Amino acid sequence: PKDRSAKDEL
Amino acid sequence: MNIFRLAGDMTHLASVLVLLLKIHTIKSCAGVSLKTQELYVIVFATRYLDIFTSFVSIYNSLMKLIFLGSSFSIVWYMRYHKAVHRTYDREQDTFRHWFLMLPCILLALLIHEKFTFFEVMWTFSLYLEAVAILPQLVLLQRTRNIDNLTGQYIFLLGGYRGFYILNWIYRYFTEPHYVHWITWISGLVQTLLYADFFYYYFLSWKNNKKLQLPA
């Protein structure tokens, strides 16, 4: 799956 | 969570607290742009649409609620609190919301990672946050009367952006697959908008003088 880790930022 | 991200979030939180302190205790919003504050409400409302559907951590959810709540209450104070509203520089704060929002909506429809409602709204919030400070900077330039709290508010907001860039650099080197061009470029644009303000802020700090922008 694509990394969505920018979503864990505010 | 790394130290840069935490420092960024804390300066962001501090900036909001400084602004609320000014509005709540001094009952003044002189020099504060309502347009910018309303744009921030839109930024947070569109970015945190997933607040009840995607859970990252208690810290994240709590911060989201704080940013939503504080931006709504700042706008409420400036619009409806009689004493605060009287101090609002309405004649000077004339920036049009649509002038900033429309290009951001179009850009989010064109450039995004996924064409879904949530993703386009999230991308829109990134683009809008990048330019949301513009009405505030224009207001400063026009009134040129900057009290310490307003100066500190903008300084802390700029600091928050600076720390986020350090956070992205750190994450890029420590986490595999951490590549987010949309976030990075809009974040970089946003930080660059503060450059001019920072220049004069440091100048006044170095000379130990009150911050004043050139005409």
C-alpha cells in the first residue's frame, strides 16, 4: 500500500 | 514523532495561545486579520474531515480538536464579541477570500495524489494553508502598527513552518517511502512567505527596537 504518513502530521 | 515535529506543533500551539491571550485578556484584535483567521478555520475544517474516521494517536486527535476549536473561537471573538470587534481594523483588512480560495480549489482538483473527496479536500487545505497568512501580512504592511503580541504570533507561526521543514528532512532520511511532494512544496511556499517578515523581525530584535515594517 502507498505510504500515507503525511496524514499523521497536523 | 521526532523533536522537529514536536517543536513545530508546540510553536503552532504557542502562536494560537498568544493570539487567544491577546484577544481574551486584552480584549483587542488590533492588527489581526479576520480574513486570515477565517481561512484557517476553512483549512482546519477541510484537513481534519477524517477526525472521527481515522485514528493516529490521542496526541493527534487532541491537537486537531485544539486547532479546530481555537480557530473557531478566534473568529467568533473577532466577529461577535463587542469589545473585541470594536478593535478590528475592518477598513484595512480588505483581502478577498475567493481570490485565494478559488486557485487553491482548482489546483487541488488538478494536482492531488488520489481523486477522492477526502483526498482533494485534504490537498486543498494544504494549498490554502500555504497562502492563508497573506491577508495578515498585507494588513501588517498597511497598518504598520505592530504590537508585541501580534509580532510574536506571526513569528511563532513562521517558526512552526520552519520546524516542519526540518521534520520532513529528518523523516525523509529516517523513514522508507517518505516522499510527499505536495505537502513539501506547499509547505516550502508557505515558509517563504514569512521570509520578509522574519527579516524585519530579526532586525528589530537585534537593534532592540519596536518592530516596524517599511512603507
